[in-house]
Amino acid sequence: MKEIFIQVVQLILCLSILVTLHELGHYWAAKYFKTRVDKFMLFFDPGFALFKKKIGETVYGVGWLPLGGYVKIAGMIDESMDKEQLKQPPQPWEFRSKPAWQRLIIMLAGIFVNFILAWLIYTVMLAVNGDNYISIDKMQENGLEFSEAMKHAGFQDGDKILTVDGKHQPRADWMVVDILLAEQIIVDRNGKEVPININDGGVKAILNGAKAQGLYFPSPKDIVIDSLVPNGNAIKAGLQKDDKIVGVNNSSLNNFSQLKQTLESHKNDSILVDIIRNGQRLSLPVKVTDSASLGFGRKGVDKAFLGSLEVTRKYGILEAIPAGLNKTFTNLAYQIKQFKLIIRPKTEAYKQISGPLRLFKVFDPEWDWTRFWNFTAMFSIWLAFINLLPIPALDGGHAMFTIIEMITGRKMSEKTMEIAQITGVVILMSLMALVFGNDIIHLIKGT
């Protein structure tokens, strides 16, 4: 329970920072252009607010629904659908009285702040901690092991990923998205270059199995026995916990994939297993089962091993500034890639979207500031991208109508804006229903 509390607190703090600064962007821009702001809310307040106080012309408050926030700008048709003010003649301090270019800046200011925030966080993180990531090249020195879904898509244990759509990706984290969106992947399989193409059905299968199995894993060079199946062939042959398997039938093994291939070709046969025990080399005859196993579990990938795969690039403060900007735009590119995946119905990637009921799980159960700020920067970019979409009721929708006005020289009627706003709200409510539905289904299933 303590762990969940810490995760939830981190999520609320993250959302509070992002929402407050996003709305402050709109607020500052409106104030700069002498536009009145009637309301400034952190989180939504349908029915009631946890806190409200009027200071000057603006009511400041905290809502109870942590799905976002808003500023209510005088003279603007927004999600509140408050049209009473619009029945009166336009006032010079109203949004609708301002030139189109000023309205456009007010609309895009929140998005701009989100980008600047991500850039600032990445710059500081790079200057303090450097850029840390797991190297795909180090990870696959001994080949990779793949989930069943990845194998079904065409991968085999021992493969090494060379290029994705003709490009080499050095980072293991970004490789995941690259694979799911790739038109062609080239792998090194026993010294030969083999092309792999994944269709939408394959992407769907990979995503469905990713939570339980992941996509791929490094294959540790050492095969160390961690557990033995009771009455299994391994324990009957005299194998013990912590034995290191180094060869089969007097031939050395380079990784676990080679051992599995050997077992597949010797089903129901006896093989000679070479092991190292307490510094001594032993050879023990073991019978292979008809399912190509010996009856033991090996030591898997632990934190120490993953740490050995990490690469850290250090930055001085002056280097960190452009590097932080580059990382911001790179993450934006990957957000767009993931969005493309979500809107491909056959992949069913939309079912993987997490909302507030599950989003807290991305944070560590123990407070980790590095992970917190990295996620906050990434999520800030995601919010900026989502708000930039040309959907009425989002900043991007308002900006789109303003740009059309600037091009055509004609302002859209208030009736048209009202209909567009209602349409946008319906779209957003449908998306929220999808997100909450996903959360509820996964919580019920315990996934």
C-alpha cells in the first residue's frame, strides 16, 4: 500500500506541474495582450472545486478531477460553453476583440511552455547525469532472445538486429517503437543477413504479449543453473544449483540459444553436459526430454547485468543545451510514431493506452527523482503534441480556426465555432471513455 501511495503522489505531482505550467502559458500570453482571464483551474471542477479564491478579476482554484486544467478567457468559446458573455457587444479586453495573431499566440502559448519545460528538464538532466541508455550493441553481443510473439513474427533466438528501415538504432528503448513501426528489419542470423517484415496482425500479437513477456532480452553468455525441477533429468544426472554450463558433447557454448538448438536436435537422447563447479570442470551425461529440456531454470537478467549494458555520455552545461533540444525533438518524433501506431485499428494498439487509473504504475514504488523528471519531460512533450492536434476543444483546434481566419480574412461565425466546440468535446469524451474503459478492463483482469 505504501508503494502505491508513493506512485500516486508522484503522478499527481507530475500532472500538477505540467497542467499548471501549461495553463500559465495561456494565462501569461492573455495578460500580456491585456485579455481578461475569468478563471484559472488546476484540474477540472465539474460540480464543485476543492478550492476556489477570487483575486482581482480572476478566480483561482483546484478541481477534483485530475484529467487536466483550464483557463477561462473572457470572450472565447471554450469547453465551458458559456455563451452569456458572447451575447453582449465585444469589449476591448475580450479574446474575440484581439487581432488574429494575438489570439493565435494565446492559444499556442501552453504548448510552447510544454516544449520549453521538456527542453529545460532534459538540459539539466544531461548536464547533471549525462545521457544514460542501454546499448543495443552491448545487449546483443551474444544474440537476443525473443518473446513467443516476436518469434511468430519471424525472429529467432540468437538473432542480432542490424537495421530497422535501413537505419541502425543504438538505443534499446527506442528500438521497441522502431520495430513496431518498421517496414523491414534486417537481422544477423548465424552470419547471414535475414529480412523480417511485420504486418498489423504481428504488431497486435507482439503488443498483446509485451506486458507478460516483453519483446526481446539480452542473452547472457554464462548459463548458470538457478533452480532444478524436482525429479527432473538434470537433478537425476547430478547437476546442482550454481553450476555453469560451458559446453555440450565436448563442444563449447557461446550462449543459451546454442544450448536450446542443441537440445532441439537431441530430443529423447542423452548428451554430455560440460559444467564448471567450484572451479572444476566436470562432464555429466543427461537425458534430454521429448520437449527439448533438461529440467533446470537458469539465472536470468539481473540489475547488475543490465548495468553492464548501459552507456553514459557526459555533457557540459553548454553542450547540454543543444543536446537537450535535440532530445526534446527526438522524443516528439517518437510520440508521433506511437500515435501513428495507435490510429492503426488492426494493431489494436489503442487498447494499450493507460489513463489515470493505471498511469501511476509508470513511476517507481520508491521515490526516484531521475525517473520522475525523465517521465515528466516525456509526458510534457506528449501533452504538447496532443494539444497541437487540430481537434476542436483542444488548443490545436482553436489555432486551426484562427489560421484559417488569417488566410481567408474571414472570421468564423460564433454559431460555427459553437458547433465545432461541441463536436470536439464529444470526440474528447469518447477518447476519455476509451482510456477509462481500458484502465477498468486491465484492472479487472489484473494485467
